[in-house]
Amino acid sequence: MSDADILQYLANILLIVGADDKVVRPEGRAMEGVLREVGAGVRDLDQAAEFIHQGNRRVTPTGRLSDKVRNLEDMVLVALSDGELPDSEKKLILDFVQAIGLGKAHLTQIVAEARKRLGMEPKKEG
């Protein structure tokens, strides 16, 4: 990914983190893991925060399809890391899913995988 792609990728995740107007420790730990996995640092995160502060407040897909799916996976992981998924976070995730052309089955699988990565019990159907 280019530097601009990484900036948008991180901004998308920060928008999820801030969607409920509170940042808790589990979200911070999940974000640290994302930074390591994408090869980014605190400086990149600060630039993404500044990007948002300048008015870029929409989740925006960037990069190849694989990058977009990975971004979605990380957005879901960070969103679920605090054990909650408020409507504000859910709406951003659903907007992103629609923008990259994935369906409900894909999102369901991504959510299940994120829950597993977080050591959460599988969500019961029904």
C-alpha cells in the first residue's frame, strides 16, 4: 500500500474507534496490533488523526480489493474489541461493506473471525 493508502486505512479505523465518542483500553490494544500488522507507527496514526480532524470523516475504501477487505477485518476487530458494537460503529461498517461490494455472508464471516481472534464466544444464532 502507498503512504496515502495507509493514511486512509488508519483513518477508517480511527473513525470506528471514535464513532461512539469514547476510546477504551481494548480498542487501543487492538489498534496497536493493527499498526504492527500493516507496518505503521504512531506517527502514521497521528497523521491519520489529523486527516480526520481536517474534515475527512467518511470511511473510504482504498487500495486493492485485498487491502479493502483487510481494512474491513481490522475495522470490525477494533469495533468488537471492547465487547460492544453501538449503532454508530455498525453504520460505518455497513457503509464500508456496501462501498466495497461485499454481502451479508462475507460480513458475518468477518465478524465471526474477529470474535475468534479476540477470544470471544461465537455469537448464537436466533
